[in-house]
Amino acid sequence: MPEHSVSDPKLTAVICFANEGDEVGHTVRGIRETCQEAVDVLLINDASDDGRDYEAVADQYGCRYLENEARIGPAHSRHKGLTWAKTENVIFLDAHMRFYEAGWHDVVNQAIEQDPDALYCTRSKPLKPGGAPSGAPMGMGASIEMEAPKFEDWLKAEWNVRPRGEGATIYVPCVLGGCYAVRRDFMLNYDGYRGLHRYGGEEPLISIKAWLSGGSCQVINDVVIGHIYRGGKPAPWKDTIRYFHFNKLATARIVMEDAGFQHAGDMLAAVPNAQLVRDVYKSRQTFVDTARKGFLRVQQRPLEYFLRLNAAFRRGELITP
């Protein structure tokens, strides 16, 4: 790891959460122990109702703090964090992470400096509740299931657990792992999480948009961050299936032409809660259409480009822009 500095942070850690309890403090303490004050931390409390004093945690560790009046989900919260960040680089973190080496933020900043038009994730070490290793394979980015006949399986991010080269970074179709780093201006240019609602499906949208707007997705090989995965425990956002399905439909509309969007709608028809999903889509169609228009203004590559790249990666091939 390179020597790190505590002056003039270049990286903001945006951590949005709801009802995470002690894990918020554990996560922020880990950042401070490994990076000191060289990372600006922005905590976004998504209307937690567990009675915990999260603002006191922010004060204890020198974090900026924002509390949503009503729960809006991680996509909206992260987009808020993107706009509120004061540094040139941003890393979106879940609130149940562990950090192992001092100066990891410098490696992240250096990767972004080498290629600023990219969306990055780190290697992801799966952890059990409490922080012990789960024994599951290390995650190194992901691909996206684009050929599944069932809507429930379609557009899923699927872990890559095989090393794909020995460089400082490797190209992957999709980021995954709860820690996504990016040059702020690059993500703002392609409108980040715009169009999603509540919870679910964030990674496929931001990854496809990164590739199609002329950039890429990459794994930073030299940084490992631990992530306590929920397993069977539900996420702290209600009606997650309805909104997860809506986010797939919104993703199809934002990055696909009419035929692709129609195909998504046809698959949705077989889902038990299809009408609820359509009701959500109808209520938010203006927001989705606005997100599509914004993306079309910056799109440089056709969707077929991503589909070929994603398919090649799933066959085990190395990919490059």
C-alpha cells in the first residue's frame, strides 16, 4: 500500500443505511483506523426507526450527517450522496463493512486517476454477522444474466469468483460487493442511479450505463474490503420484491430500445405481482422517461456492445473496452 496523507481528502465515502445498529460505528471506525481523516465520510440515515443515535456516531468519528425524513431507499440516498460529495472521487459503501490495510483509499484514488472514466469495485471478502470470514469465495466483480427466460432471474448480477488477470485492475461487466468507487463528474455525467426507486438492482443499471457512456467497470485487485452479507435476512426496506422488479423494468427502459423494453414487459407478465409492479411504474414513468432522456444524451455505445462484452466474460474470456 502507498503512503497515505490526511490532508485535502480526494475521496468521500457515502454510506447510506437504515436500522444498521452497531454496524454503522464499526464501519466508520474501520475507515478512520485505516485512512485517518483522509476520507470524508458522509452518513445518510434513511429514516431509521430503531431508536439509535446515529448522529452521535457521526459526531464521534467526524462524519457529515444527513437524515432523510422518510425512507427513500439506497438508490435515491446514494444519488444524494453523489451530489453532496465535496471531493473529486466518491466510494459508495454499505454500512456493514470491514477494512484491513492502511491506505486502501490511496489505491482507490490512484486507480481512478489512471482511468477516470470508469466505475470500480474492490475485491469483496464475504463475512458472517460479527465480521468473521464466511468461507465463501472472494468476489471479484460480476456479470449480468441477460438471457434468462424468467423475469425474476433476468438482469441479475452474478458473482465472478475467478481471477481474470494480474494487473492492478481488471475489466468486468458489472460491479458488485457493496463498495463502488468513481470519479464524481463521470457518474454525474451519466446520471448515476437516476430512475431507480427504493431498493434493488442498482448495480446492473450503473454498470451498463458506465460502459455505454464510453467508460468501463473494473475491479481494483489490490484492495480487499470485507462485507457482512445478509444471507437470508431481509433488507431494511419494505416491499422489496415489488420495487426490485420495478427497478428491472426501469433499467430496461433507460438503457434499451423499445423491443428490449417490450421483452421485459412480456416476461414481467408471468410474475405473480406483475400488476403491482406496473402500478409503481405508471406512478414513476415521468422519472424513468427523464432518466432515459438524460442517458441518451451521453450514450456513446449501443447496448449490443455491452451484450457482446458480457457474454464473452461469462464464457471465461478476458474483456477490454
